[in-house]
Amino acid sequence: MQTSQTGIELIKQFEGCRLKAYRCAAGVLTIGYGHTAGVKSGQEITREQAERFLKEDLLKYENRVKKYDSIYHWNQNQFDALVSFAYNIGNIDGLTANGSRNTEVISQKILSYHKAAGKVLDGLVKRRKAEQLLFLKPVSQSIWASSVKVPHTQINYLPQKEYRVVAEGLRIRTKISSQPPQALPTGAVTGRVSKGENVKNHATARVGNAIWMYIGTGRNGAEQWICADTGEKAYVDELPQGEPARTG
């Protein structure tokens, strides 16, 4: 058995592709689609090399799932989900308790692996839920990573911490509104924050399901607020692991 395109897309979705070496949330030098073997600080690769590393790594983690096939006889969805899990965690030995747990317990335990360096990470919570959903999905039903509906989890925005804007042209407003950002009157807009810019959170306010972030005052002394999360989608996200703060 090999990882299907569903499993590969699931891995790509959560690993992302970085062509320059960086340190992951656990502090390990990483490049490409979560590749860690032999990575050097400052190393850069092409997307073609990233794909080759992915194929090499898949073989390694597929074998770590296959070693339990004689016990569980994995179906394709279970296999894909566990290869994604092993790709992130390293193996499924602990998850299966070395083959002593049944598949129902394994599916439940998948959600427990959501920490890096002792901290719960939103990205890992989402990944584990997607893997669990795929693991439990009957093989007769076609499923793609993009169709896995993971409940939106809002970030706990901390004061005086820097975050990254992930929406294009996020509007700056002088006051909070209970209406969705796209429905606000144009007169309330004082500027925009470009996608990729960093902002410092001075305070947050919740209005309904939305979270608004106070990012300081403008040149005229007016308050500056942005919608950080609508309740269904985040417009402001965590900085990539290991990236230094840049705002003043």
C-alpha cells in the first residue's frame, strides 16, 4: 500500500512548502514539506527538490505504518491518515501503543498529539482533527484534504505580541462595529494593512463571534482597530516559528 493523492495533499496542506531552511515549532531545522534530514542553516532548495524530499520521506513513514498492517490491516483512508500523522510525529508506535490498541482507541488518541515544545498549537489541533476525520472515513467515500471540514479555532491573541496579517488589504478602522468587516461604511476606513505585514496587539475586543484587535493610534491620534478574526476565518495569524518580531 502507498499513500494516495488524498494523503499527499493532506500532508502538503499542513506542512506547507518552505524553500529556505527554518526552525519548526519544536526547534528543528526544516525545509521543503517538513523535511528535516541533513538540513543546514541557510540552506535553500528548489520546488523540484522539495518534491523529491517529500517522496523520500513518504517511503520512510509509510514503512513505519506498514509494520502494523499485519495487526490492523489498514484501509486506504486509515493508512493515509496515519502516514500524515507519522510524517509529523515520527512514527505511530506511541499512538498504537506498539500495536496493543484497537482502531477506535487509536482514532480517539490522534487528537491528543497537538503540542510542540509543550505548547498546544492551533495548526496541530487542526491537523489532528483532519487526520482523525480521514481515519474514520469509509473507504467507499472519496475524500480529499481540501474537503475535510475542520472546525475553525480562534487564536488566543496575547497583548504586546506581534502577529502576521494574512488577508489582503485588511482595513483599519477608528472604532469597532458589530457588523461584518465587509459591511462597514467606507467612511470608517482610515487605512489598510497589507498581507504579510506584522502588527502588534495592544488589546482585543470581542463583538459576537468576531475578534477585533487594537494596533495603536494613527498620526492624528485616532484609535486603529482591525478585524483579526470573523469567527469563521482568521485575518491575523501567528508569526512563522522562529521569525523575529519586526514592529516597533
